[in-house]
Amino acid sequence: MKGWQLSFDEESLDGAENCEVEISHVGDSEIIAKVDGFEVVAPIVFHSPYHVFCSCKSKYSCKHEAALIFYIEKHPELLKNSQREDDLIISIDENQLRDFLKNEMKQNSKLKKAFLDKFGNESVIDKQYYIDKLDQVFRSGEDRSFVDFGIYNIDMMEYALYEFMNNELPKILEMREHSFACSLVEKIAEILGDDLAVSHDSWYGLVEDFMEYVYILEDSIYLTSDERKSLERATSEIVSYL
Ligand SMILES: [Zn+2]
């Protein structure tokens, strides 16, 4: 016997068996039913009925109330209404959730459409993150001559710039954000294209890697002709030293 049954007399519990329960509403916070024609409301608190009340004239807990509680016990899915999903979405590992969504969208075109409608226009990358990261790279090349003449020390930023080009740019291209990659490449070009930059030992090595990305972007189907022209302009200085 369950604890809640202690609130009912034996007659109500026995009588409940023969009551006809017809659920009329299932909500997050209450379940309402017609039991033998009487309306019974079961408020739901923490996924369980609490203080169930009936519209019949009985002074105490009645068989209709007991009938509805028995019914809810037998049909726990009534209590899982949305809350169960919400709980799971919070508790499931995000990679599992992503895999599920990916697989599900392959077969469920409606879900795929809803997903694209909702997120299709949003950029998939955090652009500010990459802009800040590239700024940091440039900061690492600021020495005395930068303070005095605004000239970056390419040798000092060599490692950070390699890192950025070979770790971050591929990620951006992987996400088909070619226009954005192009804008970052142009920023790098401004620094590598400075005629004093050529005097650094690290310049040729960096430019070799750098030009790989320039060529990839120039051939890219994602850039507009204006973007490509702009990229060619930005890199023309560098190309002239090669
Ligand atoms: Zn009743």
C-alpha cells in the first residue's frame, strides 16, 4: 500500500476500483478528470498528485479522488508531460544531444526545416573570438619600434601567427565562413605587406603559409568578385616581394 492511501478510508479505496475515469486535461501543473461524472482535479507538485479534490459533496476524501490517483499511478506517462523532456535536455551530455539531432534530422525533414528556420541565418562561429585572438597575435609583435614607429616585430609574433594561421583559419574555413576568413587574412596582409616586414628572418616562412590561404580563398566559391578583388589588392604588396 502506498502512503497516500492512508488519507482515504477503506470504503473509498475499494469503491475507487469501479469508478470510471475519463481524463479531460493534462497540464504541467494539474490533471483534471471526470470520475463517474464528477470533476476531480489533481494538482501536480514535483511530479506527483497533491491535495486532490473532487466536486462531489463528500466531506472527506472520496472514492473519485482515489480513483484518479490510482489511474495516474497506472499511467505515469501523464506526469511526464513536457517536464520529463525538459529534465533530460538539461541533464544529457551535449555531444549525445548533438549526435541525436544530427541523426534525427537525416530522417525527419520537418525537424530539419524547423532547425534551419531557427538557426540557419545565424553565424555558426563566434567572430569576436577570432578577431580578439588575431589582435592578441599582433600585440605579441609590439616592441619598442612599434611604440616609436608603429612597426611590428614579425620575428616576435612569428610563433603566434603560425599558430593562428594553421589552427584557427582552418576552423573558420571548415565552417564555410570564407568571407570572414578573408577579412582576417586581409588584416594579416596589412602587417606582412609592410615593406619593413620583409627584413625579418621569419617573413618568408610566414608568407609561404599565408599565401596558401590566400590562394584557397581566391579560388573559393564562397567569395564574391568584390571580395576577391579586395583580397588581391590587400596581398599585392606581399606578392610583389616573392
Ligand atoms: Zn468525489
